[in-house]
Amino acid sequence: MCTSKQIFSVLLACFCIALLGGCSEEVQVHTRNMDRTFLVVEAMLTDQNTAPQRVLLTESIDFFVEEVPPAVSGAQVSVSDGVNVYSFIEDPAESGCYVGPAGFCGTPGVTYKLEIDATVDGELNHYEAFSTMEEPGFRVDAVDYMYAGNTDTQIDSLWTIAVWGQDYESVNYYYVSAKLNDAVFPIGLSLALDDKYFNGQKVFCFPITTLYQTAATRKSYGDCGKYLETGDVFTLNVYTIPKDYYDFYMGFVSSTVGAAIPMLQSQPANCPTNIVGKNAMGYFFACSSSAASVTIEEPLRPYYKKLFPFGPPNS
């Protein structure tokens, strides 16, 4: 029997698209271009010094334009903690990506200020944002994968990612991302959740996310979307995030990733943002984190062989 401290079952959601018919009148959809260009900021400051901190700057594009947003180069970017100021330098190999000093990372309990001076749409403007790094809310002890695809449903690349760990006694919100070898998952392949159903409990084999690796995802996201192969290293990262970033993420998902259908319901005018400045979008958030990795041994290992009813893998 399942107790409140043990989660054994994996819930797989099946999505289908309904065919709408019966309309006899022609429907014309009129769109128009944006009347201004926004600076879009993607900035996450973590408490880990194993990888450089990054700030991504791009310009907004029209909703129906299928192209990569243009990078914002030549900006001045810095993060301060009230005492020290850390300058971020643009990566010469990636336009619009600004990298912090080697070894720089955040500390829980400290409030950080992001400042940006950037030229957008031919105009130089100043932007800033604040975020306080919260104490860690979740400890990741282990992570493992379980192949969940099968030929009957013509899904040959679906894996469930399970996690073992400890949630701490407080109401927390999490941003769950991953890394496959050196490829870091973008926001479109990540998720946000709260600890409503396991607050303060040990988490045992919890199906925290899935990997749906297809040719389409690899085309869109590079090696983040590759098929799992023997020797690959998968790393799960769980970040403790502020409630306001959780709200931003949920707004972002509902309006851009597919939870909403533009022709059937209204879209928000824009997602919440903490970036202060003329025509700004995006978010700056500081977050503590915990991670664990697993090396892929048998990519198509049957799901039923890896339930681990007595503890974390390899324990």
C-alpha cells in the first residue's frame, strides 16, 4: 500500500487533438505586427559555481514569425549583491549571451540586482531587476530513467525520469530542468511545480518529468532532443524559485508552449515580469539548487525492471 511518504506509481498523460468540423462560413483571421520591439531577458543566478552564470538577451518578434529572435549584442550587464559588482562579458561564440566571472555564484538569503544597458530598436535604455535567493527547498539524492515507449502506441522515444530526495518543511516552488551531456535544456523543455503533494516528505521514485525525444525536438533543441544512447549522462536539476517566477513561468507556458489555443481563447497581453525599463519582458531570478546524474547503460531498459521498491538505485 502507498503511504504519504512513498510514491510508486507513474502517471502518463495522453494528449489528443480534436478535429473541429461543421463550420459553413469562411473564417478570416487578421493579424498585425507589433508596434514596438521589446528587450527579452532570461537571467538565472544559481548557488552553484561549477558552471558560469549566464544572462541571455534577445529582441521580441511577432507571434507568428517562425524564426530565431535576434540577439542583443554590445550590452553592459552586471549583477551586484549590495557590496560587490560582477560584470558579465558577452560570449564571443554566442551573441546575446553574457557570462559571469569564473567561480561567481549566489548565496541563499542575499538579494541581487541585475543591471543592463542595451540598445534595442536603435535606442539605448537602462534596465534593472531584483531577486532574493531562497534557502534550498528540495534535496535530490538520486535520479534514474525508465523507458516508457512501446510499439503498440508507436512511441519509440519516451522515457520517464524518476527522482529520490527530501522536500523540506516549507511551501516551495521549483523549476525543474536538465542537462544531457553538455546540452542544457531550455525553458521550453523544462517545467515548474510546487510541493503541494509532498511537502516535508521523503520522495521515493517520483516521476518528476519525461523525455520525449524525437527528430522534431532534436531539430528544435539540438542535443537536448537526441535519442538516449549508452554512455550518455543525464543530469536533473531542481531549483528552488520565488513564487513570482513560478507565476511568470506558468503564464509563459500557457501563452507560448501550447497549453492555450490562440484561435479558441484569449491570450494574456504579456507575461508577468520583474524587469524594470522601457519595453522589457522576461525575468531575473536567483535560486538555490540540487542535482543528481545518471549514466545511461541500457537506453531501452524496460520500465517494469526499474521500479526500485526498496530504495534509490545502486543503494
